[in-house]
Amino acid sequence: MFTKKATKDIATPENVKPPPSHTHGEAVGAIGGEVVGAIVGSMAGPPGAIAGMVIGAAAGAMVGKIIDEEEERKSFLDGELDEEIGVTSGELGAPDLAHPPEVRGAYSAASVGAAESAERQPAEGPLEDVDE
């Protein structure tokens, strides 16, 4: 379904493992469904346990396949997002970005390094003295 992978030649550190290329949801779902089906079907005796195993394995495999497809879709979309924001292209945190110009030119006092005056009251009002 989502077979296109976002790939880029980048250097990967040795201690970072790549994400798995596939998941085992279908097999795990089939085994889990088989076990649950056998337990539930055992109430009807040995034929019920066998039927429960078959039906449970089929249902679990279908659910597992859906999980696999969703994981593949998620991986594909994560790869696209990584490419778009610059994770895989080496532009994440690039210092020479073209930022839009400021509209008002009004910077906050803290951002320009101005010290707060002790005479000014904070916008939230005076601080309460907890000891009193």
C-alpha cells in the first residue's frame, strides 16, 4: 500500500539502530487469535477448541495485517515529515534560515537583555507574602 520510502544518503551514528523494515503483526495476531480461540472454544469440547483455533488464527491474522499496514503507513508518513522538516536532509537547526521580517519591531524586555526594575510591579499584581 505505502511502499515508497523516503530515503536519503546520510551518515548514521554507529550507536543508532535503524527502524525495523517490517513488523510481525500478522504472525503475532494469528498466534494470539489461535490461543484465545482455543481457550474460548474449549468450552464446547475438543471440536470447539479446534474450531476456535482456526477461527481465532484467521481473525488474528486479519487484525495483525491491519496493524502491519498501519505501521507501514505511519513509517512512511514519518519519513515524509522528517524530509519536510529537514531531519534527513541535514537542514534541521540550520543557522541561515530566511525568517519573515518582524511586523511591529517590538521586542520583549527580557529578549533584549534589559533588567527588570524593582520599582515596577509585575503585570500579575503584587506577590503575596506567604509567611504572614
